[in-house]
Amino acid sequence: MKSFRVLVLLLSFVTDVSGTVNDTPQQVVTKYNNYKTICTGLGYKATHCNGEQTKVIGFQSSLKGDLVNLKTRETVIFNQASLNRGSAYNTTTGKFTAPADGVYSFSWTTMSDAEKCFITEIVLNSSPMACNFTDGRGRTKNAGNVMSSSNVIIEMRTGDKVWIRTHHNYGQFARCGDGQWCIFSGFKL
């Protein structure tokens, strides 16, 4: 049965992918998609060279509403997810749980007002990995808002957790509005 599948696959490849020099880019894409459909129908799955299945893991979350006087090391819960491929980010707890071993990239942005601060850190299983220093102290009230972003690359094991929390007791004020100013995102490389 397997040799029959291989024969059908090869014939389909020759039929669908072989084309003429005059094929447009759209025709080549259509032929590729036809080939991919046939392979999927035969039970083949996309894999990396080492045999692991490919799976997109990524999220984009934001925080709706301002935060005032958070406690020391309090979790900042980004309560809206516009993207959550792999369902690894939890909008209730604010934590990302690695569904697979690998290297992940995370970034987060916060905004605060003049004369106030909102300093945060990203933690891996409760261990601080990097800080984000949004500090408007020393700026006059009419100087406008302050905003900062940080990015970190973290090697994770399945089940490891990453989240954003206040750095010590510096969670004085975050201006997040409707979710456009305070963002937390990440993805598996």
C-alpha cells in the first residue's frame, strides 16, 4: 500500500508541479498548493529536517485599562489576545506556557505618565530575565507620556512559564487605554 501511495505521489508531483517556462507565479503557487493538498490527503505532515513536526506558536496580547499602584512583583495580566496560535498564552493568568522545547522570543511595551513610573520584568519560572524601564519621574506634568519596550530570547522546556510582573514596587501607573499602548507578545523561533 505504501508503494502505491509513493507512486500516486510521484505521478501527482509530475502532473501538478511540472509546468512550462511560461507559467506565471500564480500558476506555480496553485500547482504547489495542489501538490500540498495531495500530500496531506495521503497522510504526510510537514516536518523539520530532524523529523519534528512544524507547529506555529505565537501570541500578541494587550492590556485594556490603566493600572494603578500594583504590588511588589505583581503579575501584569495582558487581558486581550489578538493572536494566540498554539493557545499557549492565558489571558486570565497573564502567563505563557511553552508547549514545546525550543528558543522563544518575547517583547513587551508599556507606557506611563510624566511624574510616574511603571517598571517591569519578564520572568521564567519566577526567575527575572530582563527589565523594561518606563520611568516618567523627573519629567514635568506637561512633558507628555513615556514609553519603553524590551525584547528577550529565552530557551524554554515544555511546561516552562514566562510572564511580566512589576519590578519590586515600581508598578505606580501604566496608561494602557483600549489596549494600544501596553503590549506583550512572543513566538517560538
